[in-house]
Amino acid sequence: MKNFLFIIIIFLVDFQLLNAQTVNEQKFKIHIKKAQSKIKIDGILDDAAWQTAEPTTPFNQQFPYDTSLAIQQTQAKVSFDDENFYYSFVVYQPRQYRVQSLKRDFSQGGGTDLVSINLDTFKDKQNAFHFSVSPYGVQREALVFNGNDISNDWDNKWYTAIKNYDDRWVVECAIPFKSLRYKLAESGKNEWNIHFFRNNLFLNERSSWVNTPRNARGSDIAYAGTLIWDEAPPKPGANIVLIPYTIGSVGQDYINGKPITKSANIGFDAKIALTPSLNLDLTVNPDFSQVEVDRQVTNLSRFEIQFPERRQFFIENNDLFGSFGTDNISPFFSRRIGIAKNPLKGVNEQVKILGGIRISGKLTNNWRVGIMNMQTREVKYNDKLGLAAANYSVLAVQRKVFTRSNIAFLFVDKENSLEKLEIHATDSLRFHRIVGLDYNMASSNGFWRNKFFYHQAITPTSLVGQNAAGILINKDSPTWGISTRSTYVGQNYTAQVGYVPRQNFVRNESNINYTFYPKSKKINKHINNFGIGTDWDYFARFSDGKAIDYDFTPLFFTVQFRNNANFMIYPWRTLYTYLFSDFDPTNTGGKKLDKNTSYSYSQARFSYQSNTNKLLFYYFGGRVGKYFNGKIATLSGSANYRLIPYALFSVDLTYTNINLPKPYNSATLWLVSPRAEITFSKTIFWTTFVQYNNQANNVNINSRFQWRFKPVSDLFIVYTDNYFATNTDLDKPYMLGAFGSKSRALVVKLTYWFNL
């Protein structure tokens, strides 16, 4: 009966999706003509092809309103020849620009004037190539997945020129066809989906070619028009890229009293187009020394904290492998490969990856596939304890259904080479596998995005409760926002190559909010909208139904200002926690609260983000109230200042004061993180990031110099230093009180991109 009701719910939700409003693709069409003469990329647009190219119709405003034409207009055109896809923008705006910096692949935060184009070459309205350009000619290329999510970590070669005038700026770009993936239509009628978008910080206005509701993202390809090829694009050719690297490093570990060590290494990545839509990626002896260090956090959780993946090989096409389940029930999390906790030190350390292979892309317009295999080397922590060499295999298959939905299958396998390890292994399972099925549903207009999933773990010994499942329903319209997640994790469900921080629970996490748009001219001159809502998060132990965690906010309030600032307040939030193991609420090593005890308490929370379009912008937020058997006060904030276009300086601060009754430990925790990003030009960058964390007793300095001497070819110089934040053990020679040295390293790495 339960299964029957489950199926009925899924059917009704999907029925709603199938009958959702359809975006009018037929209204927005643009023809692309083949250039009859060479197009010079200089930003002048005096080539013959631009004189005959069809222009877009006037852009429509998307923010602050979505019912009128844009105040400052934009015009786009497209063309092509046998080598490149060309596009141009004429962007009307006084010569007063706001950008983050001159650094390539600037963030999605909205703090940059830009124009962008999305190319959905397979017309599936789920995946697209994204290209953005700022008024200073800074490029950002990315991949769109799940309809509107963007991954900045795809790199490729393309070419841009900019001309700046007093009343406009002009963009001219060429994208080599070998950088794109597409297929020629067998019918001879070639069409792509195309989306043009603009972020205008001079007026705090967002606009797009196709009418787009104000709640939607600028990358949402649900709101794309049709690109009609008057002549077929060239047949996709072979594309082989080789990216070798060489690296040298010097470092010293003061804690373990090791002498200065020097090392050198080489390796390479390769990218091969197996078909016009299917890629093969190889990595041999990979190195990730240039990757920026993790941002530290004040950890008040009883569970493992998830840090984002930053390694290039794993980030590319990660939507195929990493979008299964939810953020807290993830059967595959690539940071489990090549990173493991040292049981003697209690910290994560790199595990050598010998090599790997990945095949990903489209088989047909409706089928996507991803296959990955990685091999790691064994690690010996001491004479008795070690980590076995392991082989990781992942298979993901995705089948498009209806307009923007898909069914996806996942298989994850970790095989430990225990027989080759002569000492005790920290992971003694011979293998650990997960099979899973996800059904991802999205409406044509992008308002509804829902999911159903079921995952099963497989180990050498079969146990009860080795499964996880969930239903996620999300509606995001201009007025109503509804999100509800009902999930289950069995008592023996683990994901050794995933992220599942807790087991044995059922959970409902929901948020319902309504947005008001003021009609009074006096009010909407300053305020775009008001919001009101409620939310809750409830955990019960699956084995006996006992409540183990919940928080509930009867009402919260939001304000979004016309200048892009926003404010949120949770005036009263009630929380309940049941401890199923001993726990120190400060996570500083003090006396722990006893297991099998419960605590009810309440807090208030607030946050304010200033106008990010300004040279100086800031954020502050906090919470205050009860905390377990004591009290807590937390204040977090950040301040940012940019010297356009050459530098961005920022400092993040989190202050937490916890007062618990004796004999439990009270604590004052500080996390301070100043950061400087300096861009000397569009090819030379220097970033220095300092993190002071007295909870972790660590001060980290990470300084990176990058010279992009040719497209997608770089020289990195990275310096990393770690110190103690507080006095700990003055008897040890490497600790001179606070700021005694832990370790330091200097790395020089050179990479080069060869198109073969």
C-alpha cells in the first residue's frame, strides 16, 4: 500500500509538470548565415558578415521588473564560417563599469557587468555551453547543467575583442567549433537553443532576449530562443588536446621534525573527442598543488563537514556523477578519491592518484553517459597501520524523458587491494558498492524542479537497512517558493565514495514563502519585494520513530531592495537535539554532554547583504539565544573593496561566544580570513589568502601567483605556510608560543595546452 501511494504521488507531481506552462520558443527565433569573407576579431564589427547578420529583437527587462523592455538596450548577432562560431554584442551604457577584477572565470555572484550567451546544441533544455564577457574583455566559459546550474570549471580556447565608447561597449567573439559538442541533423534542418543575457550594474538591471521571469537565473535555458541554421554548421572534426605538466617543490614538516624535502614530478592530462558529442579524458600521475586551500569554518556540528571539490579533473562534467541524491545523501563525492583522513593525526591528507580515465557526453539526443575509473596508491602510516591501494569505478547513465526531465542510473564501486597490504588496513572492506536510480523532473517554465531517488549499498556482508530514498519537491515562481524534502537513510547505509554524514533517520525539511511586490511608487522606488515564510527541519530515528533533531521557524521575513541589497530575519527559531553519543558543544576538547540526553532551546537569527554593485560592499549576520544547556552569540561578517579592475580586497570574520555551565567548557571562537586578489593584467594574477582559526589552532597562509602565458597554459607559484594559533606546548622546539611553525611548502608548476 505504501509503495502504491508513493507511485501515485510521483505520478501526480509529474502530471502537474507535463501540464505546466510552456515557454513560447516560436516567438524568439534568429537565423545564422555563413560568412562569405573572413571575420576579424577586433571589436569593430565592420566585416561584411555583420552587415547582413540578423539582429536580435530588443532585450526584455528581467530585473527589477519582468514586464517591459530593458531601459538600456543590447543587440546581439551571430555568424559562422568553417572554423568558428561568431557572436557580437552592442551594449549601450556610459563608460562606468563594475567588474570583480581582470581574472578569467569570474564568479557567478552578479558583481560584474557582463553579456553572456548559452548554446544548447542538442536542444534538450538541460545542458548548454556558457560564454560571458565583461567590458574589459575578461572571459568566462562554463557548462550549464540541470537546466540552470553553472560549473565554471570547464576550460577551453575561444577569442574575444572589446571596444569601449562613451555610450556603449562592443563585444566580438569567435568560438572554434572544435570547442563545442554537437551533431548534424539527419533531416538537414539544424536548430539549436540560444539564450542571450546581460547584467547591467550601472542601472542594477538584468535583461535578456527572451522574456524571463524575475525569479529565474540568467543561465536558465528554459527561456531560450531558437537558432536556425540557414546552412548546416561544419561537420564536427577530430579534437585531441594534450596538457602535460612539470612540477618542483620544497617543503618542511616541523611537527614531525622532518628535514627539508625536495621533489620533482611530471604528468599529463589528455582530452580526446571520441565522437562529436562524447569525450575521453585521461590523467596520468595527476597533481593538484595549484588548487586553492579549503576555506575553514567554525565547526559546531556533531557530523563531518563537507568541503567543495576544487580539483580540475573531478569538477569537469561532475553533474553526471555528482548530482545523485541530495547534498547530504550523496552516493558519489569525488573528494573521497585521493584524500583520506590520517588516523594518527586526525586530519585529511592527499593519497597519491596514479591515474584515471573518464568518458562522458551524449550518445544520442536523449542519452548521456559517464564512466570513470581511478587508481590510488597504498599508504603506510606506521609499521602497523596503513591504507590499501584502491580502484574506484563510477558509471552514470541518464535518459531524457518529456521536455526537461530525466531518469538517471548510478553504479559506484570501490575495490581495496587488501592482499597487497601487509599491515592492518584502516578500511578493511574488500569492496563497497552503491547502485542508485534518480528521477529528476523539471517543468517547461522552470518553476517546478522535483526528484525521486532510491540508492542501495552492497558490501561483502549483507545487512538490514543498507538503503536510502527520498522525494524532493520544489516550486520557485515569482510569488510562491515551496521546497519540501522527505528523505530516509537506513541504519547500515554508508557511502565510502560518497557523503552521508549520518544514518538511521527519516527527515522532512521544508520551506514555504510568499513574495509581495509593492505597487506604491514611493515604496518600490527603494524596495523590490517583501517576503514572508515558514520553515522546519525534522529528524526521527527510523528504527524506533524517536525524534532526534528538529528546528522550526513559525515566521521569517525578507526584504530585497532595488539596489540589490537584501535583509532576512528569523525572530524566533525553536530547536531540539537528542544526543545519541557524547558531545562537546564547543568542539574544543572540553567535557562532553552525556549521550541519551535531550535539549530544547530557541534562538533568533538575522542577515544583511549590502549592495554588491558598490566599490565597498559588506555582509553581516548573526544568531543569539540558548544553546544546549547554555547560551550562544554568533556574529559573522565580511567586507569587500575593489579597485576596478585590478584588485579585490576582502576580510571575513566569524565570532562565536558559547557560555556553558560548569564543569562544561565555554569558548570564544574566532575565524578571521583576509584575502587579496590582484590582477596585474588579463594574464597575470596574484592571490593571497590568510586564515586564523583558534578552534582548529591553525593559521594558514596560501599565496598563489598565476601567469597564463598562452590560452589555457599556466605557470603557478604557490607558497603555503601553517602556524599554531595559540600557545600549546612550549617545550617543543618548533613551537615558539602562538604562531609557532607547523609546516611550509613552495611549489612551482608549469602546464601547457597542446591542440594536436
